[in-house]
Amino acid sequence: MTATTERPAEQRPAERPARSVPRPAFTDAEAGAREFPDSGTGARRYNYYVPAKRKQSHYEDVTVEVQPDPRHYLSQGWIYGFADGVGGYPLGWTKLKAWGVDDPPPVRGVGTGGGGKGLSWPAHGWHEFRDPNEEWEQTIYRYNANVVRQVNQNVENARNAKAFDQWTRNWVTFVERSVGAWMHVEHILGLYVFAANERSGPTNMHNTVMAVNSAHKIRFAQDLALYNLTLTEEIEGFDGTAHLEAWNSDTEWQGVHEVTEALAAVQDDWGEAMFAANIVFEPLVGELFRSGLVMHAAPRNGDFVTPTVVGAGEYDYAQRDLRWSLACFGPLVHDREFADHNRQLMEGWLAHWVPRCLGAARTLQPLWSQPDGLPPRFEDALDRAKNRFAGILSDLGLPTPKELAQ
């Protein structure tokens, strides 16, 4: 056993005196603070905007003023822009106007304090728009996934039940040519009208609804394309390429072909493109063909499957895309500063697009006599489409144009 000897005191290291170090004091103002003044019980709510209803919605939290705005926050002006010098979300990419857009932007510079005095929210009338469907990224995926799942199940059930064997021969020809031709309408509108204007709106809320509308159209075009491939496999003699000849050559489709491409050719005005497509073309041509013809004629020809595919696209417009369009254009007709300007502009668009869409609708008339089991008369279907269109204009606060009497 070894004895331990203790070192002499004079050889031990001196103990260091305690140091006085200032401790950080958190005031809830630092980045990364665990508690914020608005934390409350942990609910995450924002207070930089006025909600449309009494309480803020999740939709508003993820869409309202997601983009910065020098009229409200950006003291240094736009932090990004386009090659021609235009910055951010230009307000002049439509001839429509909302209150406040002609007011000069606040003066910015050193010592202005961000120019915050006198600035209020919303900075202009465009920011008052709220999508009644409350669409944002998550809802887009959920809705379209559910639609595709249901359509696929309906078609698969029809395959298992050999339901396509019950179709009349003339109806097979109608579906391969005319229902297939409508695929081109949805594709062009989705990609070259709605998607092409998706970045042109004055706020993130407008751009979101245009993106969602585009997704509906492109998904519906895809539904029709996949349906066409299924019918090619299931029905003997079904020509899966006939829709190309119909779209490019059949006389009945050339009016719709021309108007659809004209919608895609609208330049430098997202407002006119959306108004012409959703307010004029869809009720006078789209619903006329989808509901007035296909949905009525299919059951009379032994087809109970096609209406489920086409009906999904009809629901997109009637229950969702039209709703945001009315919420967008309606307040502009009654804008507190530019009501007369907007009303005159929309009436001019009606005078231009209504005759073209009615002409396209009338060129479709021979399609009503092609199936063996005939749908209701074309004139009755067109009258219903006109009444539907007049009701939409009434909801907007616009007069029925005289061109509707054609």
C-alpha cells in the first residue's frame, strides 16, 4: 500500500477569482425569441392585414400580402424587377383599375423612416380581393387528387362491368371525335390563357386563383386524354387519333378553334383574358357543349361513364372557377374610384367577345344531330346558355349586351 502525500500549500495553483459576465436579457424583440407579444396560447395569427370576416382564416395567412409591396412595407423600393425596369407586381398589366392605383408611391430615401406615415392597409383596392374557394398550395393538391381518384375509379368500374359494350355505334364516333376535340380547348385555355397570365396579377391572391384555374383545365385535359386511351383499348375500332382531324378540319369545330386561339392571343391584359374566358366563353360555349350536349346525350346512347368524366370538369368551372371570377370582377364594377371606368371597359369586352362566342356556339349545332339518341334541341340548349350568361352578368352588376340577341 502506497501512502499519498499532500502537496504543500505554496505549491498548489492559485484559485481564480469569480468573473462578472453580463447575462443576456431577452425582451421578445430578438430574432429567434421563444415568446412573442402575439404568441398568446400558441395560436399563430398575423395582424398585418384586415381579414375579410371576423376571424382570420388559414387561407388568408398563407396568401394575403405574401409578396412585398413598396406602398406598404418595402422602404427601399422593389428588391427585384423585370428586364425593362418594371418592378414586382405591376399594376398596369390590365386596363382595369382598383381604388388607389393611380396614387403616387410613397417617397423613399435616407431619413424618411421608411415613409411609413400616412400608409395604411390595404395600400390599394386590389388587395381587398379574397378567393371564396380559399385555394392555396395544399388545397390544390387535395382537390385535384380526389377528382382524379374518383374519375379513375369510375372508368375502372366501367371496364370491369364491360359497360362500353352498350354504346351505340354513332356515339362511339361522337366520343372519339368531338369529346376528344374538347381536350384541345381545355389544354389551350389551361396552358396558354390561365398559366400564361398566372404571374401577371397585382397581388398574390389573384395569381393563386389563376394558377388553380390553370391546374383545373390542364387536369381535365389530361382526364380526357387518358379516357381516350382507355377507350382505344376497350372498344374495338375506336380511333384514338380522330380528335386531331376533328379539331383541325371538321367544320363544326372551327368556330371554337378560332375563339380558343383568340383567347390565348390576348396581349398585355390579364383582366380581359380572364373575363373573356370565364365570364363569356365558358357559359356560352363550354357549358353549352359539356352540359347542353354531352351530359344530356350520353345516357340516351347507353353511356353512363362519359358524364362522370366530363362532369368533373363542369364542376371545376360551375362551382369553383366562376366563383372566384365573380369575386374578382364584381367589386371592380362598383369600385369607389373607378366604377365607371371598369364598367365601360367590361362592356367593351362584352361587345367584342359575345358575338365571337355566339358564332362559335352556333357552328357546333350539327353535333346535336349526330348521336342515335338525340339530346334536347340545340336552340333550347342555347337559350339556357344565354339565360345562364345573363344571370352571371346580373350578379356582376353589368347590363345584358344587345349582342346576346343574335
